[in-house]
Amino acid sequence: MKVKRILSGVIGLPIVALILIFGNIYVIDVVFSIVAIIAIHEYFNSFKEECKPVRWLGYLSCILIAFIHVIPSEYLLTTLALSIAIMIATLFIQIVVTNMKTTIKDIMVTFLGICYITFFLMFIPLLHGIENGKYLIWFILIVAWGTDTCAYFVGSKFGKHKFSKISPKKSIEGCVGGTIGSVIIALIYTFATNKLAGLDISYIYIALIGALLSILSQIGDLSASSIKRTVGIKDFGNLIPGHGGMLDRIDSIIFIAPFAYFLISLI
């Protein structure tokens, strides 16, 4: 499992890097639209024994990420607010037109999936689209994956005190180590970016928001674990060897994306 996990990272990271470095905003939008479709498909499949989510609406919401930068920025928040209202209305219309074959539970699971995956994930391409976004977007990945990696190694070596029954393998030592490690990595990246790209990003600010986002990323990981425990599965899929499905790999990234967008865009 460790070998597969490492190989997946060695192969996957350069692909992600090439897309984020050389892709323009429209390429990034399309890529994250595809990522969202895969993730929400895995999410819906995890509930197939519990209910029948309104899949078409979930997939449609993901496709719309590809057009996020087509909308003029001054109308973006209004459009998003209207989209949520339309989505809720559509879900209840689905109940009516199916004569309650679509249930309240079905639309609740669907609504959670769209908010959790589609709306949270879209903040990554939004961050990429702002000034210096191609540099700033890496803070999301560094904090999320840095936390996950550092927590894994620290927890494996020093973990003695269990953190939560939601994820029995996680330890307090691992959680603390994950936060400290991710902040250190973020500060190293900040130093390199300031030197190479001529930016003037505050190290104190990065340390503070890095710690906050690291904590949130661990909450995101536990949130995904709580869903898997509820529906009785180990992983959301098997797309990525050693990691599970797409949603297993990006659960913490999704969770911190909106918070990262608002905090990092202040830089």
C-alpha cells in the first residue's frame, strides 16, 4: 500500500504541476469541472444503498465550473446566490414531478453533495484567476497535502493518543505534526516565491493562515471519513492506487478551498 501510495504521488504530482503552471484560467476551469464530476459521482455511488440522489443535477452543477470565468466578475456572487436558489427549487420540483418517488432524503444527500463538492471546489479555479493566482493556488495544495503527508509520517512514528473514533488511525501527535509540517512547507514555498517571482508575501500571515487551513483540512478529512462510516465503505473509489477514489484524495482540499480563497486573496 505504501509503495502504491508513493508511486501515485510521484506520477500524479508532475501532472498536477504541469496543468497548474501552464494551463490558462479556462483550462483550469475545465480540469476542475472534470475533477468535480468524478468526485460527485463517487459521492453519489457511496449512497446507492441508502437513497437515490438526483444525479443529473449534481453532474450539471459540476459542468458549470467550466464556465466560471465566462461570467463577468461583478455578477459572480449574484449568479452563485441565484444558482443555489434555483437548485433548491429544482430539487423540490423533482419530488413533485416524480410523485414523491424522489424523497426528501434523496434531495438532502444531493444538496449536500453539490454544496460540499461543486461549490467548495470551484473556489480553486477562482483563486487561480486572481492576480498572482498561479502562485497563490499552490498554498491550498501545500497545506492540504502537506498536512496529510506530515500527519501520516509523524503519526506512524510517534502516534500514541487516538484523536477520534471517526478515524481510529489518526493520533493527536499526527494531527499536531501535520499542522507544524505543513506550515513549515508553506513558509519554504513563500520564501521561494518571494525570491523567484518578486512577491512580498508576509511570512507571519502565511504561518497564521497555514495553521488555520491545516486544522480545517483535517476537519475536512474527518468529514469525509464520517460520510464513509455512515454508508459503510472504506474508500469512495479505487481510481488512484494507494489513495482510493478522487474524493479520497481531494477531500481536505475541497474543505479548505473557500476559506483559502478568501484568506489568500487578501495577500
